[in-house]
Amino acid sequence: MKVNTYLKTFRKKKRRRFLPDLKKSEYPALTFDEAQFLRPNLIDKLSDLVDRHNITIICYGLRTDFQSKLFPGAKRLMELADDIEQIKTICWCGKRAHFNARIMNSQIITDGDQLQLGSNKSYVSLCRKHYKLKQLKD
């Protein structure tokens, strides 16, 4: 049975076991992109896979939203992860960018729902200074 099928099964409330017959020989590693959107309870289950089945789990995603608040999934990942590696992004000024600003009509938006469907064009990476100043490239 494929991992995708297991994940769909996990979503059912009546399901008590998660990936019950998964073996390392079948899946030596699993990767998850956009991991910030995973629920904390799923992160707990993924850590169980690491501990019980010696499966390597690699997650990619953002730490914080456009208001610089931790995503619940990212928060739980940071609490449980064995290793955390940051992929460096650069602000327009050349400094390291730690913040994701939401853009609408060429303006930085700081209010709204944490999750918004849209493209990458709706966000820009900024350093703390330019995030706080709400300053886009000159």
C-alpha cells in the first residue's frame, strides 16, 4: 500500500494505527514539502516513525507566517526535530531574510488569515529591518 493511501486513512477519525506495516526496507525515507501546513498531531506520528521504524523523515517548509508567527506544524517540528537546517534566503538589501511578507497591490499586508491561497508572487522574503519598516525594494 502506498504512503499516500496511509495518510488518507490516517485522516479518518476511527483509525487507531498510523502506517501499521511500514518497513524501512520499503521506505528508507519520507519527505514532506510545505510541512508548515502539517498538523502537530501528524508531526508527532512522524516522529514515531523515526523512533519505531528507523525511517528518515525530511520536512521542508516555512517557520513563520507573514505576521512572523510560528505555524503550528512548524512549531511542533522545531520541538521534535533531531536536526534543523535553514536554507538561507536574502533580502533585497543583501542581508539574511528571516521574514515572509505578504504583498497586495505593491504594499506589505500585516492583517488577515494565516492561510491564504495564492502564488509565491504574493510573498517576499525580507530582513527584520525591512519587514518592520514594511519597506519593499527601493
